[in-house]
Amino acid sequence: QLAKLRQWWLERAVESPRPLQEKLTLFWHGHFAAQNNVVDNSYIMFRQNQLFREHAAGNFGALLYGIVHDPAMIRYLDNNKNVKGDPNENLAREILELFAMGLDQGYTEKDIIEAARALTGYTYDHQTGGFRFDYAKHDTGMKTIFGQTGPWTGDDLVRLILEQESTARFISRKLWEHFVCLDPDQATLDQLASVLRTRHYELSPLLKNIFLS
């Protein structure tokens, strides 16, 4: 099945009338990395691929919400084992360090632990391959993330991440380096991040600014 999935994706990439969508699907696949030899489920890997395609040039916030509900990512980073009283930090750490904000961008180890607590109970159904929120395994207690305290869930965590200025800078840098060159100058990065924030994380205006620069 995985071989057939690879073949389908390659054919789609070559034949698609929307090559930018396919190029961005591949970009997000590399950005939100997951390995099938760990996930071991070609159907939920296909679903993840479709998630990247749906939001390829759409809204980064919606894509990040999708990732915390994505069965492939939940399985790959063991969030199905993230339960109240025994938090697993893998997904929370990857979201902050690699997916949304970058290393050492103003958060602490405590923030990561609290983010893991917010993601407790986010799991998936092995039979259907769909997301499932297990309320009995969710930590409903108060959590402090980025200095804000509340009974946060994984959805709240995404909202808090999107409020951080470093998020827009991180994603702007990643897209610039993918399409243009490494190490953008500070003025360019500031301008791109401002576009992303003011347009509420819509990716099309950011991409247009990059392509017309």
C-alpha cells in the first residue's frame, strides 16, 4: 500500500495542473516530518498528505491545528501515550522547537511540560484512523504557557503559539529559505513576518511577497 501511495503522489506531482500546490505539499511534508516505518499505517499517512495539500498555500494556523489532530503525527510522536498524570513531551517539544517557533525562541522547559499537559488525551482511533479526544485521559488542570494561565487544551496551545511573534518569523524564514536563499537579511525577514501576522497567517499574501520581491 505504501508503494502505491508513493506512486500516486509522484504521478500527481508530475501531472497536476497546480504545481505550486504540489511543491508546497512536499515542503510541508518535510517540515512536519513523520516516518512510515514508525507510523506503520499507509492510510493515515495518506490522510496527512491530503492535510498538507488542503492547506498548502492556505492558512498556517489551520494547518497547525490540523497537525495536533493528525493521527499520523500523534502516532509518530507518541502522543497517543500522552495521558493525565504521565505527560509525554514529544509532540509538544516538536511543535515548539521544529514546527512553529524554532529553537530557543523565548519559551522554557516548563512551557514544554505545560504544553504536553495541554495535549493529553489527543489520540486516534486505530480502527477508523480518525482523531479522538479522550477526555478521561486529558489533564483539565490549570497550565501556564508563555506566561498565560488557564485550563488549556491542545487547541488552546496552538492559539497561544500563533500569538507569539517568533512564530511568524520562523515560518517566514522557512519559506524564504525554501524558495529563495539561506539567511535572509533582517529587514526582509521583518517585512515578511509582518505580512504573515497582519494577514492572520494566510500564506498566499506571504508567498506573493516572496515571489514578487
